Amino acid sequence: MTALENLVRIGKLKNEPPSAAEFDGLVRSGRVRLHDAENASLNLESRFDLAYNAAHALALAALRWHGYRSGNRYLVFQCLTHTVGLSSPEWRVLDAAHRKRNLAEYEGVVDIDEALVSAVVRVTRRVAELVAELGALGD
């Protein structure tokens, strides 16, 4: 049994047939946000939000490509190891971003710096490359 199937068994993921339209839309959304996150003229917090949301859209696209769905943002990132083979050090960058995002979103603590934004952009670029390797879905 694969790690993703184990997550279904314990109720963390749901099986759901992939949809080409949803996959394509998530990939398009991720790429547009990633492109905008690389715009150095934008505020650092905006770039972080864009990079984080790009990573989430692409990670969700990978999960959906494999026929799974999760409503948990953290789990969507965590599954990147299994959906596209993202390395642990790369995944930890997104884990740190998720924690920073939650602090900003729920507690008003904004602790974002250029190094974090650059790292999230770099890892999100890698996720975009890996998702592109999955190929298109046919409905």
C-alpha cells in the first residue's frame, strides 16, 4: 500500500477521479502566481503570498493528477514527496512558509524576509517543473 493510499485509509485524503480542466486550471493559476511572485517591484509580503499560493496550487494539481483530494493545505504540501518526488529539504521550505503564512493569517505576526521569499520561489519553480513532467490529463 502506498503512502497516499494509507492517507485515504485513515481519512486524510479522499479518492477522486482526476479532472483535466481542474488540473490545467490549477497549473495555470500556479504559474501565473509564481511569475508575479518573481516581480521584485512588488511588496515582499505580496510576493510571499503569491509564491505560497502558487506552491499550493501546483501541489494540489499534483495531488489531483494522482486522483486524490485533501482540504488540508499542510497535507497537500506534505504529499509532494509522494506525488512528484520533491526532496525533504525542498519540502521543508514549504513547511516553513506554511507556518509563516499561518502566523500572518491567524495571529497577525508578519515575519517575512527576502531569503524566505527567494527560497519559496525557488522551490515553487521546482514544483512547477515536476508537475509539468506529470503530463496532461485526458478526460
